[in-house]
Amino acid sequence: MKMAPPHFNSKIRPGTLFNRGAMKSGAIFKAQARPGALFRRPTKGSGADSQRGKIFLSLAAGAGRGKHGLAFAGVYLFTLLLYARPNDLFPAIGSFPLVKVVAIGIMLIYIGSKISAGDGLTVWTTEMTMLMVIAALGVLLMPIAASPKESLDTLTDTYLKTVIVFIMMVNLIDTRQRLFSLWKLVVVCGAALGVGAIRSYMMGEFAARGVRIEGLVGGMFENPNDLATALDLLLPFAVALVFVGKGLARLLYLVCAVVLAIGVLVTLSRGGFLGLVAMGGLLLWKLGRGRRLKITLAAALICGVLLATTPGGYGARLATIFNTDQDPTGSAQERRQLMELAASLAVRHSVVGVGMGNFHIHSIHEKAAHNAYLEIAAELGVMGLIAYLIVIFAPLRSLRRIERQTAGMRSKGEREMYWLSVCIQAAFIAYMVCSFFASIEYVWYLYYTAAYAVALRQIHTAEEMESSLSNNQAPERQDGQRHSLAIIPFAPSN
């Protein structure tokens, strides 16, 4: 007589993703967007730690990853143009808005690719909601701003471009390979800017107040403080590529990391230096688990090399952070006055700000606040400041969760995920410090970093689901094999 094995009742029901008790059968399907839906609705959860938007079931099954290749190639091209600034490198282009044309073309390709695939246009995350809040405040305050045109220009020429690219990056960076490919691009481009900065310093090509260099290309890389911020933010990604690379590639990215660090120093940027110290300290502490003594000694050696290359008078300039009266150029004194004015405006306009891009109208000699937190509070009020802070801290929280889950793991994939989460955290720390000394609240520095963090969060969630599927399908296959065995009747011996 055939008998059902005792474990038969515990078999996973067909169509069930996880065992009973883990979650309700089919719950994962409820998180999916309907075909053709505009957005993937967020799942219920707490804060930034819950995976917002559609919980990529197709990604968990290993299918659908790396889709929309043409749109991703467009993001890659846009990022290259962002660093190369072709209008500066090739004067023959003149004022033709090449980057804007490329951005519009990429957006159209992205929308067409999503619609043709039957996908929603975008996932929807906490960070995305806060970006929309900032944009909405910019629009609402425009009629009462001293210069509505300045608000409109800041919104359309600077901010919305970064928001659009953020949305596309969050949706298109769905594999580690895509993340690495973008990091390789920006690290090499940043190293080129670093080499240009070092060369300018060595050649004595000073422009800012006659004692500081200018960037290799114009725009946001021309100002030495903005250049230092950009190089600071790229350094953790170079470190990540050193950890995951092999052979000559690892050596290449190590050289890039050194060039980026020296490039920060030759800008003579006080904020850039503090960002470099804060970011380096975090990397040493978290990546040096179990071997902190060796890494500390290596860091001391690296610091010795960097100090040997430190420009003369840099120490005295750094001292003006704490004693502004000692700055002979008057820069530190002016910044103190601007920060005091920005704080005063932020308090007086805590509910209704002065309008996006309008701080300089209320400022001293049309100067920016040189502090992103105070400037956005003055321009958009306390609501704008809160939204801005959430864009910073929500990704940090999810990165810390990934760090805790993968710390001490032995598999290559989990160790790699740990390194990536720590390095993106270091980039956020560098931004948080540098933005105390620069008005960069609407430009790409923060939003590229936040997009990397959200993309990594989604990749980690997809990989966790893939692992869960594999673990739950293995017992089911074993059950099927056991049921296929014929039961041999007992034959008594003679």
C-alpha cells in the first residue's frame, strides 16, 4: 500500500512564493503595477527601509534585469556630457544647448521604451516625493518672488534636469554591472578634472583672487570650491572600484583615487578639505573591520604623501575656518556675513520663502549664501528644508540597513554589497560637509548620489527576493522527486 510521506502536508502550494507564515500567498503580486500604469505604487512599510514602488517580481526571478538598454545608454551619454561640457571644450558649438537636446531625447527614448514594454513610467519612492515637494514649492512661490524669472530659470534650467535624470537612473540602474559602468565613467572623468587641477596649480595658473586655480572646464567645475566638492563625491566610488576590481583595473582606480584626493587639496577649498577628512574617516572605519591597524598605518602613509603635496599656506587658510579674522583675502569674513544674513532670512521667511533662486537678490553684492541648508530654508521655507534633508537622510537609512545585513558575510556578492553601501554612505557624508560651504542644493551633486543609493536599495531587494525564491524552490523540487519514487512492497524472507 502506498503511503503519503509525513512531510507532504508541509509542501509549498503551487503558486505560493514563500512558505506559509512568511507572508500571505500572492501578497507579492499585489505590489505590482497594472500593465500600462503610470507609476508603480508604493508598498506598505516603514520609512525609507521599505522598498517603495513595485517589488520587481521579474527581477527576483532573474528576468527583466538590464532592460531598456538604449535609454540607459542615453543616461550614460548625458553623464559624459555633464563632465566633458562640450560647449567649453569645443567653442565652435557656441551656445547651442547640446546637453539639453540630449536630455530631451533621452527622456523621449525612456518614455517610449517603457510604454512599448508595458511598464509603468517609474517606481515611486520617498526621495521622489520630496523632489516633487521642492519643485512644487518652487512653482508656488514664483508669483511672490522678487524675480519670478530667476525662479523659473533655476527650476527649469538647473533643478528639473537633475530630477529627470534622477528618475531615469533609479529606474534604469537595475544591475550591479550598470552601477559599475556609470561609476567607471565618472571616476575616469573626475580623474581627468583632477589632473587638470594639479597641472594648473603646478603651472601657477591662478585666477580666483590670484591665489587659486580654476577648473579644466567651465560651469560648475570652474569654481574651485565646486570642483573640490565634485572630486570629493567621486573618491568613494573610486575606492569601491578598487575593492571590486582585479589586476591592472584595480591599479588604475587606485591611481584615480589618489589623483582625486590631490585634486581636492590643490583647489585650496576649506569645505573640500573637511569633506575629504570626514569621508576618508568613515571609509577607514567601516572598510577596515578586522584590520583597522593595518589600514590606519596605510592611511597614515597616504596622509604623509598628501601632506607633502599640500600647497604652501594651506594650513593657514584652513585655520580661518575657526578664526575668520585671520583670512587676508577677506573670503572667510564675507562668508560669515552671508551665512548670518541667510540665517536671518530663513527665520523671517520660515513659512513663505523668498523664492527659488532669489536669495542673491536679498544678499550682499548679489552673493550666494555659500551654505545649501540655509539658502534652501531662506528660499523655500522650512518645508523646503525638511524635504531637502529627507532626500539626504532617507537613502542613508536604507544604506545602513544594507550595511548591517551584509557585514561579516563571506560570500563574494554580500561582501561586495557591503562595500558599495559603505562607499555611497561616504559620498553622502562628503556632500553633507561640503554643502555647508557651498550653495549646491539644486545641482546634480546630491541627486546623482541619491539615485545611486536608491538603485542599490532596489538591486539589494531584488537579489534578496531571488535568493528567497531559490531557497523555497529547492524543497519543492525535493518533494517532487520523493513523490515520484515507487514504494517497494515488503517481501518477507523465506
